[in-house]
Amino acid sequence: MSDYGHDLLFGSFITPSASAAGHAVELAVTTDRAGLDLVTFQDHPYQASFLDTYTLLAYVAARTENVHISANVTNLPLRPPAVLARAAASLDLLSGGRFELGLGAGAFWDGIEAMGGRRLTAGQGIDALREGISIIRDLWDTEKRGDVRHHGDYYQIDGAIRGPRPAHDIAVWVGAYKPKMLALTGALGDGWLPSIEYLPQGASSLPEMNARIDEAAIGAGRAPSAVRRLMNFMQVQFSPTSRGPLNGPAGTWPEQIAGLALEHGISAFIIGGDDASTIERFGAEVAPAARELVAKERGH
């Protein structure tokens, strides 16, 4: 059992298609109206068929009222951390405290390099992410005296003024799969945000991957519960036959969610598919039933 005790969150993972820009925004509005907690978008700045994610997030923030928004996850190599810190804080202030920072070390290095980014090895990407998180949090920390200075191997900050301060404590959710990234997540992250389809052995990978995060958290003097465990489910469908997690009869979804929450500590369930009716049904039927099951097992 690895129940970290977090309340359950539910959300959507939307493709920021430029050819269907209105549809992407309406899916976000549907997510909000369905009573879900999160709406997230891929961030691939080198993908010409996609809208710019941060422009889209700002537009969606203005069109929604309650749902929290995030990139899933931000491509750090193409978004300098000091500028990203200001963008994140600005979005949080404008949305009334509804922005969270999904963050990744980068992938698809051909595309990153084509857009003017620096090609890094996997290890270099992790080190750059570590530096980036430090810079972002320093710029948010307006209570600390002095300006921000950082002289690292990947980023140079020489006297940046702190601020603006976000409207709430923005969570940094790290997209991670390999051992060193999982260790970074445990040491520095507020959350772990992978996709279940990309786990080496699906849900069977969770005990080992959670253990790596927990070990790193403890090594950094943190409680493992300080790191929320989120999960994307990209191949979701309400259908008569079960084909995998959140792919089958609606009645099986709450039990699957409760099992992942109680056995593996997953506390945020984010569905892809870009289908409005699935999002609405997820909010109306699945989320309340899953919350009830988990609360019952926890004795609430």
C-alpha cells in the first residue's frame, strides 16, 4: 500500500491543435463545467501544427472559472526558466491562483535544436532541469532579500529582480520515467506527472518507481507524501469491453481509480482523447463514485 493521503483530482489532457483551436478551448470550458479539477495541454513548441501552449493557457484561464490549468509538461529547453517563472506567476495572478507548473527536461532534441534550443544528453537535461527549478523558485520567493544570481552549467542569472509573487504556492509537477529523473522528482518536485502508457510495465511499474521517488524524498529530508502522484491516461474510452485502465465499461472506472489511489498513491487522474462527452461523463459519473470509494476505504 502506498496511499499518500491526497484528495483525488480529475482532469483532461487536450491536444493544442492549431487547426481546431476553438475545439481545444471548448474542451477546456467543458472540463470546467463538468466540475473537474484540471485542464492540461501538451507543450511541443517545435510542432508547427500546435498552438503555443502558454498563449493557449492564458486564453483558457480567461474562459474558465474554477479549473486549474497546466502544461503537461512544459518544455524547459525552449522556455528559459527566468522568463518561465514570470509567465507562470503572471498566469497564476490573472487566474486567481489556478495555475500549476508541469515541467519536463525535454525530449525530441531534433525539434528542440531546430527551434534554436541547445541539444543536451539525457544527463545534461536532468542537470539543467535541476538548475531551472531552483531559478524559478528563487524568482517566486519575494520574501527573500536580494536579487537572484545563478551561475550554473546551463543557465546564467546575474541580478534578476524577484517577482512577481504567485497568487498561491504553484506546484511543480515533473514528468519523469527514468531513475535519475525520478530521484530529482523526489528531491525537488511537488508532484510526479507521467503517462501510464509510457510506464515500462504499465501499472506494474508503479511500486518500483514510487519507491525511487520516496527514497529520494527521504534523502532530501522530505516526506514522500510531499510529492503528489498524478497520472495521464491517453487511451481512454467508455466501451462494453475492458481493454485496460479507464478503457471499458463506465462502472469499472471508479474501482480502477480507487485501486490505483489506495494501492499506489495516485491522486490525480487526467484523461486524454479530446472528446467532450467523455469529459462530461468522467465528471458526472466517474469522479464522484471514485471519491466515494476512496473516502470509504480511508474511513472518512
